[in-house]
Amino acid sequence: MDHQEDQAADQPAASSKAVEIAVAAIILLFGAVVIFDSVRLGITWGDEGPKAGYFPFYVGLLICLSSVVTLVRAVRLTSEESFVSRGQLKMVMSVLVPTTVYVGFIALLGIYVASVIYIAFFMWWLGKYDWLKIVPVALGVNVALFLMFEIWFKVPLPKGPLETALGLA
Amino acid sequence: MDEINSLMHGFSVALSPFNLLLMFVGVILGVIIGVLPGLGGANGVAILLPLTFSMSPTSAIIMLSCIYWGALFGGAITSILFNIPGEPWSVATTFDGYPLAQKGRAGAALTAAFTSSFIGALVAVIMITFLSPVVAKFALKFGPAEFFSVYLLTFCAFVGMAKGSAIKTVASMMIGFALAAVGLDTVTGQLRLTFGFTEMLKGFDFLIAVIGLFGIGEILETLEEGLAFKGKQAKINAKIVIETWKELPRYWATSIRSSLVGCFMGIVPGGATPASFMSYGVAKRFSKDGAKFGTGQVEGVVAPETAAHAAGTAALLPMLTLGVPGSPTAAVLLGGLLIWGLQPGPLLFVEQKDFVWGLIASMYLGNIAGLIVVLTCVPFFAAILRIPFSIIAPVILVICAIGAYTVHGSMFDVWLMMGFGVVGYLFKKLNYPLAPLVLALVLGDRAEDSFRQSMLLSQGDVGIFFSNGLVGGITGFALVLLFWPLAASMIAKLKARAA
């Protein structure tokens, strides 16, 4: 989606059929992993009753069976229905990618600093707000969260270098 | 009247100033959660659950159940003013609620919705008051086989009543069971499905799954629709409320029918959404204004709201008496009980009388609190929805991340939540139901334990699930429900061939 992005916004990025097949295949694989590990643990009757893999084995089997049915049905689909258009996918990605980066930053900076940056970035990038609005909202929300979790309910959240420097950690 | 005495005792527990404060806090938080996209009853309660760890279990459940009532009320606000059902069971409310708002009668629609929600809940709470001690006493005699058959019934009901593909319901449910099996096996002490990762030893916590699947997944899905919400203004004042209340007694028959549909469907798992649709359909058929349904009839708001709220409340009955939650939110509340060190199930009624009756009394009080709050604060709640998405979305995502972190104080859980978020988005768009996955994740270990214990008792003979009338009846009913979609499609085919 490099060129002619705007005109292409309504074009499908993936068909429902393709995504349906992909998801069913992943579920099938997941079921196979469950069966594999259950067999390793033993799916038969042991000295003290059923072994650890006894119950999960049938769960895995049902996962595989149901995903095979979904897979076969999906392969036989003839419709070209769109799963997600390019514009929609762009919207979803524009939230998913920064949020993933944000989760990565929590470990480095602590949750409060990371959240200030994340909310500010989001408002600036997607909301095109003025910094005069961004700064109070981003700081205010986090001060409120800090008061609520650290002070009132005494639930400690991950903190980073800034809190350590301020003696709050 | 044993129940009345117990209930009065419950009121004395629930009516402390601190608990009353928690009730109002819970209801207000609940309505906000119900109004905001990406935060529904289930994940809202899941996120706020860690805040209650330091409270007494009774205060904690009062606050959390009030959040639930608030979320149920809140769903109506978004449905009527914005034509956005905040919860699946509010979909039917949009049919007549939004047209009423378009005609400028938003206040009447909201008053009707809140009042009928309240009536629906009240009927269900009265049912819980008198029925749950009976069910609990009965369930005290249950052995592992009976419990497994009840679990089986729960899960088969999901397959049988699924609106979408039964196969996808099975897949989603079994994924939940598989995730529940991850970690240390309590019977043999072996590690299952961990593949050497230490993070997986503890297994998957369903609270993380709920926050990811319902919270992140829903936000991603909402984003596709664009960033703006366009809503109607709501004017609600004492005059509108009283005028609407004068109109409501006309629909007494609809109220009674909807309450009954709701109570019955609520006990069955996954019942609130079908209950609201069913009750709307029934009201449309029996009402003399049935043909006008969909154009903005107050009766068309009364029917689904009464049923949804009755069902949402009734879902707590099997949760309390049998330890089998009827909805994802009831499942989260059940998870709360386990965290506070209470064992849900029939023994609760014997060993934790204060807790049980305090909770039941708080259901009466919480719904009164809810009605007062929503009737007086609608403009404030509607204003929350007008906050632009580019501000509210990152705040909700931050709250989800905090919620996931606080469950065990682990960063790995925050990553898991993101993973569940993507799964939730894909599953929603491909019509895999999420509720069975969450319920299987919650009940997986307990269902497996009761299955293994039954197998041990019978030395591996599956016949134990048919060994007496009770267990055989429940198992049989479960199997009928399980194969219902198959039978229904075969009957349809036969009919088509005959025609």
C-alpha cells in the first residue's frame, strides 16, 4: 500500500476467504500442538487414573476436527467478500503498532512515563491536536491514574528511571 | 420464611455506609464502562478486580456487581442516543430506541429503558432470593459426575444456542479448554503445554484473556468504522420521567412476558442476548401496535431491556449456587470469588451466609442506586461519548494495559493481552464467538477435575454419566442441545426436499 493510497483505501487488503483459511489453519496447528504434547504426557490410563494428557488429547482432537471443517468450508467459498479494506487495515495498524511499541516502553520507562508519551503521540498523530491540549490531557490522565493506583488503592504499577529519580518508586 | 430472614440479615450487611458508597461508585463506574467503546461489563469488571483485593469479599462483590448493573444500564444509553449497542444484548434496544431519539423522544426512550431494566432486574433478584437456596440445597448432594454433567450442559447449551456456526463455537470453546490446561497439572504434577517457557508455568489467566479479547479486540473493530460518533441530544427531566412512567403501566403484559423470558434464558448460559431478541420478537407479535415496531415504539424498548436485564441478573443464579457462570461477566465475578478465597458452589450458602445474602441484598439496593444514578446523570454520561476517539482510545488502551498488569504484576501478561486482542479482533470478524472461549478458560480445570474424578469412581466407564436419573437427565439434555443444530439443519433439509 505504498502508492495511490487514498484511491485504494476502499480496495480489499485481504479477502474473507483468505483470512478464514489462514485462521483455521493456525487453529489446526494449535490443535496439533495440543495433541502432540498430550501424547507426550500420556493419554492412556495410568496407575492413579487418567494420565495428564488424557483430557487435553480429546480437546486437541476436537480443535483439529472443527478447524478442518471450517477449513474445508472456507476453501469451497466462492465469494470475493472483503475481510478488511486497505483504509480500515491502515486505521487498525495505526493503533496496533503504536500500542505494541507502548507496551515495549512500559518495561523501560515505567508505565506512567510511557503512558504520557503514548497518549500524547496518539492525540498528536491521529487527533492532530494542539500541544496546548495534548500536554494537560496526557499529564492529567496519568496523575489521576497515579493517585488512584499508588495512593488510594495501593496497587503498585511498574515504574522507571524518572520515578526512581523523584523518589516515588 | 427462612429466605426472608436471611435476606433481612443480608440487608443489615449491605446497608453499611461504606458499602452504600461502594454501590454508588460501582454503578457510576459501571455506566461509564458500559458507555465507553472497548470497555464492557466483562472486561470492565476484570480490570477493576485487582482494586478489590484489599477489601473484604462482601464489599468487593457489592462493588463489582454494581459495576455490572451499571454496565447493563449504560448499554441502553449508547443504543438509544448513538445507535451503537454497547453490549450485544443492547442490539435489540436500538430497533425502537434510536428511532424514538430521532423523533426527539430520547428522554422518554431512556426513561422507559432504565425503568424496564430495573423491573426486569427486580423480578430476577426476587427469583434468585427464593430459588437459589433451593438449588443450592439440591446441589449439595451433587457428586463429581453430577457436576461434570452440569458443566457439559453449560457448554452444550452454547453450541446448541449459538447464533452463528456451531463448528466455530466448538473450536472457540476447545481453544479455551486447551489454554486452561496450560501449566501445572494439579493431579499428576506434570507440566502441560509449557514447552519449557517459565512464563507459562502459571497458565493463562482468564482475566487477561477477557481484557484482551473484549477490550483491545473491540477497540480495533470500532476503529474500522472511523473515529467519530454522532449522537442525539438527550433531555431528561422530572416531567419527562413522570410522563413516561404514566405510560409504562400500559405495557404490563409485555413487562411480565419479557421478565419471564429473561429469567429463564438467563439461567441458561449465554442467555442475555437471545433473551433480548426473543422478548422483542414476542412483544412484536403480541402487541396491538406490533406492526409499528421499529419506528419508535416505547413498548419496543421496554421488551428487550426488561429481558436483557432480567437475564443478566439471573445469570448470577447458577454462578452462586453451582459455580457455573451464565455469562462472561458472571465468569469474571466467579474468578473474583476464587481470588478472595471463596469456593463458589452450593457450600457457599452454608459457609458464607453473610457474603451470599449481602450480595443478594445488594442486588436490590444496587439496582435502586443504578436507577437513581442513570435517571439523574444521563447528560453527563452522554457527554463522555462525545469525547473524541483520539483522546478516549489511548486512555482506554492504557487502562487495559494497567488492568492486565495488576492481575499478577507481570509484564508478560500485558504482552499476552495484546496477543488476545489481535485474536479477539480476528475472531469477532470471522464470527467465532468469544464467550465460550472465556467460559471454557474459567471452567476448564474444574470441568476436567470433575471428569477425572468421575472416571476414577467408575474405573473409566463413561456410563457413570447416565448412572442415575438426575445425572442421566442432565447429560441427556446436554446431548440434545449439542446435536440440536445438526438435527435442525437435517429437519430443514428434509422439509425442503418434501416441498
